[in-house]
Amino acid sequence: MLILGVETSCDETAVAVVEDGCKIRSNLIMSQVDRHRRFGGVVPELAARCHLEAITPLLEAALREAGVRPQEIGLVAATYGPGLIGGLLVGLSLAKALSLAWNVPFVGVNHVEGHIYANFLAHPGLTPPLLCLTVSGGHTNLIYMAEHGVYQVLGETRDDAAGEAFDKVARVLGLGYPGGPAVDRLAREGKPEITLVQQDRLAGTYDFSFSGLKTAVVNLVHRLEQKGEPVPAADLAASFQGQVVSTLMERTWRAVEAYQVNTLALSGGVAANSELRARFTEEAARRGVNLYYPPLDLCTDNAAMVAACGYFRWRKEGPSPLDLAAAPRLRLT
Amino acid sequence: MRVLGIDTATRTGALALLDGERVVWSEQAVIRPGGSEQLPAVLAEALRATAVSPEELTLIAVGVGPGSYTGVRVGLAIAKGLAFGLNLPLVGVPTLEALAANRQTGQLVCPLVKSRKGEVYAALYRWQGAQLVAIDPPGIWGLEELAARLKARGEKVVFLGEELDEARGLLADRLPEQACFGEGKENLVDGAAIARLGLAEWEKNKENQLYTALPLYLRRTEAEVRWAERGCPG
Ligand SMILES: [Zn+2]
């Protein structure tokens, strides 16, 4: 079966065609990052406008690249949350109309669940149970997946998503937007020796908090600038990134032990961070745990993961109603 | 021709199916805020009830606003999905023009859609025969500014539109000799009007707007306006 996936929850407009939930026929992504760069973050109304402009040409191109005629599509899947309401509504409305026009089922997909399925696309042999750590500009989640469609969210961020903290630190260090790759690059030149936060106030839980860490960097930079002293940008980047990764490591490996899984999957844009990959790879090898992460174009937001996830959802639960509402704060249950 | 007309720019969303001159389905319903995603389900029901299969449609006409940004986008996304999926042409219709079409009169017609406090989306039309001719295209008007402009014209004006308590009060006060107001359903966008105007536009220009139709926002986003004013995101 051919599945059409549509993703518009944040600042990537994406359309993909996936066969049988596992084989990518096309996976097109139109990033809006250049439209939001000067604002230092995603502007929701602007994002929604860009989605509507981009979506139809992208849909046409995705079918053409897949070599698929519209009447061959058997299922239409679209993200219905979590995300920015204006953007979600564009993809969701288009997808429902397509399902109506083609007389095929429609299925709404949880974006966070979608990120997990990026790993199933990239690694066909992968099977649950597994633990998935999703880190991006929009989310930080530690999820135990018992089987397809059955999840337990062990931990999530109490404030900023990891990627959001990267963006803000990049901004105060004058590195531009988006911040993740810039901080990653600069950190390689620095020493992670500045203690930014003394204690882990969420110790013992699986939840995350990055706002204190981010504020510590911002305050330190402002203090140094006021005194006219040089800002050790590379050391700050290395220290900040090191502490983010340490927190992610501590929660994740504790969960690996507690849930006795030997499969760990990483997902989300921040999973492309070089230090994160290196430290998780090393620790996984030491513990004999199988570590998976998708290639970059499946790490960041994309519609192939939505199509794959939608396929499994539909097989398990059937189609979603055509009046399914967008759910900006949708949770994974 | 079987034309589907959709508009979700204002509080009352509209959907109609036209078969030639005949309206075979028409529905107007208050859209709860952010709830225009119900529309595909309503449409599915309309097609079932009229025993029209989607493949029998020939044209999709959709209101492009001005009005609620989100609302207009949902309408356009649905229209584009249908037009693409059914391989049909799509035509965008200004929502204000459809509103003006509710009153055939020799007087000036001024359709209004609620905007921010003290402002309205407005346009000015006059009927010439069976044709609505735009005198002022859709724009954003301060209420005082709009009243002053119409006062200068010195003619009677029919105002149409819903959710306009503030505007009605002011316009009635500033234009006591000129202003009259629509009643009941005249103040609601009609899907059949969208369909008729879309069909007329299609027959005139034969231009499929599937890729080009976009909302008539009339305003840049707040972030862009601030940027233009200060040269920074602040
Ligand atoms: Zn994401």
C-alpha cells in the first residue's frame, strides 16, 4: 500500500510517499528556516503562511518524484499535533480533503510518535520493545515503546526543549539561528570546564529542564560584557553542550537499566549533534546496547515518518474521523 | 457545471453546491474558534445527502478573505486538496465580494468583516446590471476614516456583515442620512454566492488558481511589521 504523509507542525513543510510503512518512495521537505532566521526563532503566523504557499507544489512534486499517480495512494496521513495550530491546520485540512477526493482513509498522526518511526524507516530490522530519546527544537522526550502503538512517556522537558536552549545560547553568543549546528561547531574548539548549574533539581526523575542552564549562560555573558571582559564563547559552548548531553545521558541510561531494554533509538534534530552521537555511541558499546539513529533528513521534521507512523496507526486502529481536531498540545498515550 | 463554494473567513462558515443555476446544498454554520477543521466532515455529509460523488464536481470556488487568517487558510487548504485530488480548477473569490452579492440594489454596497478594534475589512461595490463592480477593492479601514469617505460621496450605502456592533453604532451616528444595514442572512457569507462568483470568474478568464490562490491577508505578520519599524526582532 502507498501512503501519502503530510507534516506542517512547525517550520518544515513536508510531503512524502511511503510504501507499506517502511519503504520511502519520496520524502520532500521545504524548510522555512531562512524566512524565520532574522526573528531568531519560528514566528507562528509566518510559518502558517509559508505552509499554505508551499504545500500544493510540494504535494505535486512528491507524487512525481515517487512515480505515483494520485489514484494509487491508499492512505493519507497527516500530523494533527503537537505543534503550532496555524501550521497544523493547513496540513490537516489538505490531507482530509485529499482523502475525501480520492475516497481513501485518512489517519491523524502524533508528531512525537512520528519521530520514533523515523528509526523504523531507517532501520528495517528494528523492532520494539525499545527506548526512544527524541530531542529537537520542539521536544525533549524519553519514551518507552513496548510494541507498535503502545508507549509510556517516561520523561519530558519541564521548560525549554533542548533545541530551543541551543537556539537561545547561540543567540547570546552571536552565532545566529538555528543554533544547534553553530554551537556544535564552536564547542569543538572549547573546553567544557565552566560549571554552569550546580545541582540537578530533577535528579531521580526522567524529566528534563534546560532553562536554568540556558539562563546561566546568558547571565554569565551579560556579566562579562558589562565588565568589559572577553567572553570565552568556545568554552561556554562546550560547557553548555556538555551539560545538556550529560543530562540526556544520565536519564536515558538509567531508563535503559530500569526498563531492561537493549535497544535505544535517538531521534529529532538534536540527535544530529556530534557530541551527543559520540557519547551515546561510546556508552552503548560499553553496555552492549544496540543504538540506532536515523540519517539527518529523517532526524529533523519530515513527512516520511508521518506516513510510516500513520500506516501502523491505521493498521492497529483504523482511520481517524474526518472531523479530527488539530491538537497543539497533544500528548502521547 | 457542478460548483462547490466554500468560505471560512468569517464567524459563519459557508458551504454550497451548485448544479447549473440550482443550489442543491447550502449550509451556513457558526465555526467555533479554531474549529474550521470540521468542514471536511460537513462536506462529506453534503455529498452523501445530495448523492453527488466528488468526481462529478467541475469547479472549486473558495473565499480568500479578508477575515480570520486561520479560517481563510483552512478553507484554502481544503479547496486546494479537493482541486488537486480531483484534478479540478480552483478559483479564489474575495469574501467581501460574496457578501456584497447578498443585496441587489441601486445603492452602494459596503460589505464589512470584523478586524481589529476600531478597524474593519471593507470594500465598496455597485451593481451594474447583473455585475458587481468594485469601486474600492478590499482594504483595511479605520471606522472614522471609512465614515468620512462615504460621507463625502453623499450617497446612500448598504452595510452588510456580522459581528459589527461597534461599527454599526459609529456608522449610524456619522452617516445618519446615508447608512442602512443588512438584515438576517444578508449579513452572512453564502457559499452559493462564492460558487456563482467563482464560476463567473472561471468562465471569464479560465485561469486555474490551484497554485496561485492565497489568502487576502492585507497585513504583514506582527513580527514583520515590528522588524520593519525597528530593524530588529524586539
Ligand atoms: Zn519534530
